Amino acid sequence: MVQEVQSTGLGNAEDIYFSIIPPLSMAYKLPQTLAVVELARQHAKHYEQLGDLGEAVDIYFRLLRAAEIFSHESAIYTKAAVVVLECLRQLNYTIQLRKDEGDDVTTLEYYANDIKKEIKAMKDQRKTELLKIFSTLMKLYEAQGRGWECDLVPKSPPSEKRGSDRKDEVRGELDMLVRFDLMNMSYLGLTELHHLAQGGVRSHSNHDALEYSKKEINSRDVMGWAPIHYAVAQGVPHVVKEVLKNDQTDLNACDIQVWTALHHACVRGNQEIVWMLLRQGAGVNIQGRDMMAPLHRAAMKGHLNLVGLLLEAGATVDVLDGFRMTPFHWAARNGHDDVVKVLRTRTSKDMRDYRWRTALHLAASAGEIKTVEELLGGNDAFHIEARDIFGRTPLHSAVNSGQEDMACLLLEKGADIEVSDYKTMTPLHKAVAQGRESIVMFLLGKGADIEARMNNGDTPLHTAASHGQGEMARLLLENKAKIEARNHENWTPMHTAARRGMKHVVELLWKKGGDAEALDNDGRTPLYWGKTYQ
């Protein structure tokens, strides 16, 4: 039906699907409603992989609006809520990842805030219902060992318990959720077997209950978790063993992230459980929605023993995730030197991520000194001047993320202090633009050219002016930067500051002797630009 309507040119597939859901539902002729959720997720995945997160977020909210015709406790509405919340969780994860690398996260934060604004703009009753579901789901995340903070949901009171007491508390929390679910919250999809797998088979009665519940061995909750996921998350080998006794157990059951039990086991680092799963035939190269394979998870967590097991089981070494990063890239980024040493002999140093960064770029950006020393050593040393998609070297990466000690190490190893990226920014320009005072002082102390030019003729002082970095401008002037330096437009730094509306920088430059009447190529002065952009 959808294909026939689409062929007329009346709309795209997503619009048509979301248009026909309500009337078909009202007529009780909508088959397999949850399949609509999966369809929406598949369409959103296409845009996510293209980097068009705005379109993906829009699809998720059209799905949620379409699901509003159902009860807020219906499976389809809850599933739609899960999809939106999971999207927000992934955005939060990516934002933090990019912040750690010194990247601009404005666009990502815009999409995250767009989700929150859309929810806050909902009618009061629907908003209350949705946030109630979110609150329950956040507890479920916590019970699964994947807790995170969402400012749409009030935080639970902090517990004073730690260690095993905290584990017991979390287990008790799931116990409460499951018991309540059995009575009133069937939309979560939790079964008694989920509870038993997570809580552990500690008694004869529980063992009997597990045997009795084997018909539910592959049942899924609202997040796609099967009992095997909960057993692995529990981290107790004999619980996993009990679940695996049933030859009907789907070892490769995938949750909403398209993660298998092996993915989760590799995150938690239990060697015995990973070994059991592999011995039973778990897929070693299955990739999740984020394109991560179990080897990615083990490498990024630094679980050397698991990396060895996975490689012996046939794991693909250079498998690429959604960021086009290999397990080796993640090990280098996170500073797991022992894993780096093992994977380095099996992978190509020329492998690049989606921004053409090498493992050396990633380790430098993260400030992982020992890892960088490892990568720059030996007969197969990484190229210290390798360039990413923006023309940045590992030194640029270190400066970009504020890693002063790393910058020092790279310079000691022979990095070019005057290297320019494709915007012709030197490390000094970059440090000034970001307001990294200690690194600016360090680079100047190492002899960086304070009058280095970009392709438009901008000096670091021009860069400070254009980015509104008043303290950087003051620091550069104290180190003898030329206050009347001219770029290719014949602009002085004061022209640049005035043109960008950086009043505080204009005032600083004027007090330091800058000429407010200096003429650019068009005969305009900083004073002219200042009046124009008041």
C-alpha cells in the first residue's frame, strides 16, 4: 500500500507510513504494530549513518506522535518512548566523546536540546505520561548496569551504599520493577525468567522456577533484552551456565542497540563468561547498530585477556564501527598500552577513522603519553606528521584538546611546531582560538612564531580578535605581537575585532595603542566597523 501511494509522488515512505497508522489503527486493521517502530528505526538508521541526525530525530518524533493514539501503557507507545530515550542517550554519549577531544559539539547539543524542547512542548497529560515512562526506563537502565543521567528525569536520591551493597540495591530495584510489572506494567515486557536470570539462581526453588520458565528463554523486554543479556550483566558464571543449558537459547539475540550477550560480556570483562559464550557458538563478529563488534568493546575497555580470546575465536581485527574506528583505534584512544601492543602487530598503521585520524592522532588527543611513546617507537613507528581530513597533525590534536604534556612530548620527538592545517592554522593559532593560555605560553616558550600567517594573512593576534579571546590578545601583546599587523584585506587585529563585534577586544587593542583610524583595502577603519556592528 505504502509503495503504491509513494509511486504517485504524494510523499516519501516515512510520511505515508505515519499518515496511514492512525486510520488503520482506529479501524483495528493495523497488523504487527511494533513492526512500524522497527521500520522507523531502519529509516532513521540510514540518516544516522549519513550524519543527518536532524532527520533521524524528526523520524523518531513523528513515530512518537503517531503512537499517541495508543494507550501510554501500550507496547507500541512504550517502544516509541524507548527509541526516543535511546536516541537521547546516544547523543549524550557522542557529545561527551567529542568534548573530550576538544571538538565543537554545538550541532549535537542542538539536536539533544531539540528532543527535550519537543517533549516539554507536549500537552501536559501526554508529557506527564511520557516522563513517567522515561523515569521507569531510567531505572531499568540502572538495573541493567547501564545507568546514565537525563535531565528530563529527576535523579534518584543518592545511595550511601557502595560495592556489593550497591549491587544488592540495584538487584532489589529490578526485583521491585519486575514484581510490579507482573501486576501492572506488562508494557515493559519483563518476565519471571528475566528476573531469575538477573537475580541469580541461588536456591533450589529458583532453579526449579528457571526450569519451569524455559519456554520464555528467548523472551524480550522493551529494550530487547533476553534472559541471556540479564544473566551476562549479572556477571556470575553459573547463572549464565543455567541459561545456556537450554539448547533453545538464542546466543545471538540482539537488544535495541543490536548488541548480543557477547557485546555486554566484553564490556564487563568476565573472562569465564566470554569463554562460555564463545564455546557455545556465540557470533564473534556481529556488529551492533553503532557497528561495534565485541572486539571493539573489549579493546576500548582494556580487557587484554578477552581480546586474546576473541582473536583466537576468529574476530576480525580491522572491523570498523560507526566512526570508522577499529578496536586498535579505541585501545590507543583510551590508553590501553597492553592491548595496543597486541593489536599493533595484527593491524595496519595506515587505518584511519572517519576523519582520517590515525591511532597516533587519537592517543595524542586523549593525552595518552605511554601509548604515544609506544606508537612512535620501534621499526614501524607511526608518522608524526600524518594529517587528518582537516590537515591536522597529532600535534594539532594534542593542542586542540588541551594536552600540554603531550604537545611537549611530540615536539621532543620531532614534530614541526609551525605545521599548518588545511586552514593554514598553526598549533599556536589553534591554541589561541580556543583560549588555552598554558599551551600558548608553552608554544611561545618553544619558539613558535608569534607572527605566523594563515592563508588570509591572519596572525595569532588576528585569531584572538576574531574569536573574542581577550586574554589571549593580552598575552600575545605582552609577548611582542605586532598590534598593527595586516592581513590580506589590510585589516589590523582591531579591524577584525570590530568587524566581528568583539567590543572587549577592540577596547583592549585601543588601550594598548591600536590605531582606530587605520584604513583597510576598502578605505574603512575599525571605527567604521565598530559603528556598523554596534
